[in-house]
Amino acid sequence: MLSANVMWGLMSPLAKFVMITGIVSPLIMTNMRIVGAALLFWLVSLFGKPEHVPGRDLLRLFVAALLAIVFNQGCFIFGVGLTSPADASIITTSMPLWAMILAAFILKEPVTFRKVIGILLGATGAILLIMGGRDAGTTTSGGTNAILGDLLVLTAQFSYATYLVAYKKFVSRYSLITIMKWMFTFAALSVLPFSAADITATDWHALSGDHIAAISFIVVGATFLSYILILVGQRALRPTVVGMYNYVQPIVACIVAVAWGMSSFNTVKYIAVALVFSGVYLVNTSKSRQPQPSDTNN
């Protein structure tokens, strides 16, 4: 989970580096991630033992693709376009809270005092980092419809949290590659009809070698590899713990900003990092639901 969220944290500045040229739009960037990862998963699956997935489970994987990829990435991209990036970043801190609430209802995970304090500490640290990185001319600017944009970003977080909780047991039925192969295939089929014209109209030759390298990392590292790692974490950890690692992303983005000379560390940021990791530790060590005999059958 830590490795996956580090790569997602690196993805934000790299995606901005590519999209600031105006050659690649946010929609095209999202589609490249989905289609590129789908092709990679199919390629890797050719070297493994084929797994038969019945129609009923394919339908469930289609719904998983909508929740974890299409709605999550789609709502976030369009939401950021309507609201300010700073507001969108702050709203993303709600994902672990959604995961905790849904896990309590669906998986009967206890909502402990330690878990609540951990989530609050992590959210506080993430918000401090986000607010500390705001630039007056960019990240504080509002969008054309802030309320709708904020709701779309919130929907993206709720959608992903629902996937983490609802598919906690299901993801152990098949291999990592089989699950991701079908999820990204269904996601690609869902988004391509809306963006095929934009893809063909993009001037790909105008991209430099650095831009192509950044896109390659986003597709291979921050999508293909990271979703595999997320699935490993989803199998081994409770949904609330999985969600807590979401707070690592602003730390990575902050470190990149410092390395690129766009920001600097100060006392507030050191405190924020300490709060994030303290929150992750508290949630990770909080009381979990006692395993039931029926759990071994799922």
C-alpha cells in the first residue's frame, strides 16, 4: 500500500508536467492509463495459467471496474475541472472515513476510538500539507461550478471506498492478473466511446522525450504496478487501513515539490508528516472484527 500510494503521489506532478503543455487533456491522460494498463494486463496474462471466470463473476468485475476505475477517476477528473485543485485535494482526505463507515455496515468492522483518532490525525496532517502547498495564483483559484465539482470529487472517494469494502473477500477468488485484466478491460470499453475522437486528434508527435517518459511511468508504474499492489493490500489489510495510506500521497507530492525547488520544508510540514504516519499507525493497530467461521468460505 505504501509503494502504490508513493507512485500515485508521484503521478500528480508528472501528469501536471505533461498536461501543462496543452497537448494531452485530463480525459486523454485518464484514458491512456486505463487502456495502457488493460493492454499490459492482457500481455502478462499470456504467460500465466488461464483462469475461467463465469459470467456472474464477470458481471461483478464489471461493477468493480465502474467503482474503482471509471467512476473514481472520471468523477475526480471532471470534479477538479469544476472546482479548485486545493478543495479537491482536501476532499480526497474523506476516503478513509467512507471506508471506515462502509466497513462498519458491510463487514461489521468495529468503529473504535483509536481508529477514529487515527483517521482524524491523518486527515489533519494531509490537509496541513495541502494547505501549505497552495500558491496564490494557481491552487486557490476556483472553478466554474465549485459545488458540483466538490460533489463529484466526493463521489469519486465514496466510489473507491465502496469498492475496497464490497470486494474485500471477492478479490481472493482469482489471481491478481485475472482480476485486473478484466477490470481494466471493462473500464476501457466504458471510456473509449467517449474519447476516441479526442485521441485521434491529439498531436502525439509534439510530445518530447521527457513527456513520453512521464506518461510511461504514469501508465506502467502509477497504474499497472500500483493497482496490483493495491489488490495485494486489499487482500491482506482491512479496508480502513487500506484507505489510510491515501494520506501518503500529499507527502510524496510535497517532497517532489521541494526537490523541484517549488517549495520548501518547514516546521508545519514536519508536523503534518508526523501526524499522517501516526494516524496510519493507530488505524493499523486498532481492533478488528473477530473472524467468523463463514469467512473461510468466501
